[in-house]
Amino acid sequence: MSVFTIHHITKYTYDRPVIESMNEIRIFPYQCPEQETLVHELVITHNPDIQTFIDYWGNKTGTFNVLIPHQELVIESKLVIRTIGPSNTAINFDSTWLQLQSEVSTKLQLVELSKPILINQPDEIDAIVKIISAKDETVGVTVGNCSDYIFTNFQYIKGITNIETTVDEILNHKAGVCQDFAHLMLQILRTLNIPCRYVSGYICPSKDGMRGDGATHTWVDAWIPTHGWAGIDPTNNVWVTNNHVKLAVGSEFKDCTPAKGTFKGPAHQLLSVYVSVGYEDGHVFEEINDVKMETSTSTGPVKDIPVLAAGQQQQ
């Protein structure tokens, strides 16, 4: 059990005033038994009313509109959260593929999350599938094998991919960051008809550190028969512990984007993202990223500009 203080600031600046900034945010802690929100405060430029709802995937989602002219939009999240780490011993590593088939057949969303996307190199995915399930392993063991394969055979390198990078490109690079490894793992597991979902959040590692530490992070939830969702982090090759804080889940990154929106005005915009993680012992990890965003040359709205964009994806 751990308590973390997480400060997440998303800041847009514009070179001239813009209006009607309509936004959708998914930066609320995900409601699940593994974590408990102690304090959560949102502060947004001009204090707009935030309308919230639960989306298709079960994420608390907020929408707001800043109508008046502005040259800066800041979305600030202050979170104190207690994680109650899931026990890896509770995962049923002996459950069978027949049990998986039976459970999936009765749940429409699980069926949806067990279908791989079309890619140009399915043979490469099939080859990986043969390796990780060559010994006719159980579902849980196969999921673990998949994580181990990605961790062993793909390098963690920042800057060579972005939020638009495809599974085919990840296979060609043999490298990437957490978002890429999550998308690759989804494709492999879904080729095996194992339901799995993309998870966005933060990673708050121990003193030994982890890849992607102290920042926005991504991993995978896999459906294990007779157990349910089990989080696994292929970037670090670990089953999710109380060092992971979950924000949103979905079929892919676009379902979990922390913030996206539109505005009116022919403005050039810049994005800065700041994340700090405070630990119970007083240690604080900070990360700042400045990102050059897409530009608008018309008087109409710029559509669907995600918070983590233009090369800055979850690490």
C-alpha cells in the first residue's frame, strides 16, 4: 500500500487570442479496487463548468468550453491517491483456454477487445505467437510470456515513434516506448483471442527505478479466466503493482487520451506538459516536456488536438 501525490499540468499557449475552446478530458483516477482517491482537484483556466459522464469503457470523462478569448489554456490536476497493489498470487495461472472461450462468449465487450486490427505484417505477429505459446501454456502464462518477449526483443528508445506510429512500424523499429509496447502487446494477445485493453496512467517506481518512471505511462490489462482483468507492463516486464496509478482504459490510445479538443482562431499553439510524483518519504520526481503542436492557418477550428501529441507520447 502506497500514497502518491501527483501534479499534472497541461499548458497550451497561442500566439494570438483563440475562442470557443471545447475540450474532453480523461484525467480522473479510474474507479477500481486497486486504488483509492484521497484528494483530486482540477483547476482550469477561467474556471469553466466541467460536465462529467462515464464513457463506454467505464472512464470518468469531463467536458468543458472556454468561450472567451484567451492566449493560454492550463489544465491542472492535483491528485493524492492510495494504491492497494493487486496480488500476483491471486491470478489464476492454471485457467484454461476453454474457460476463456466460455467467458468471452457471454460478454460483448470482451469479444470486441479480443479482435486484432488489420496490419501489413500479420506473419510476424503469428511468429511471435508461436514462440510465446509453443508449449501450449495456459492463458496467464502466455500473457506473461508475451510481456517477456517484448521486453527482451524490443529496445526502449525515446523519440523514434509518436502517437501515430503503427504496429507495423513498431515491428520494423524493434524499439519504442511504453505506448508502442502496449499496442504491440494488444495485437499479439488479440491474435490469440485473449481480450485485452490499453491502460493509461502514471508509474511511480521504487528506488530501483523503472523504464518510463515518474511520468505518464501505459500498460495492458489482459483478461485471465476465473480472475478477470490483470494488469501487465511490457515496458518493465512486470505484472502491475502498487507503483502503477490507472487513469483510463480502452481499446487503444485514442480511447484514453488525457485531453483533446478544438478551438476557433488562426493561431499557432505550443504545448507544455509537466508531471511530478511525490512519495511518502518526501522524494519528488519531476518531468517537463515542451512540444511543438500542429498549426492552424484558417479561421475555423483546429480539430482533435490531443494533449500528448506531435511526438510526445506516453513514455
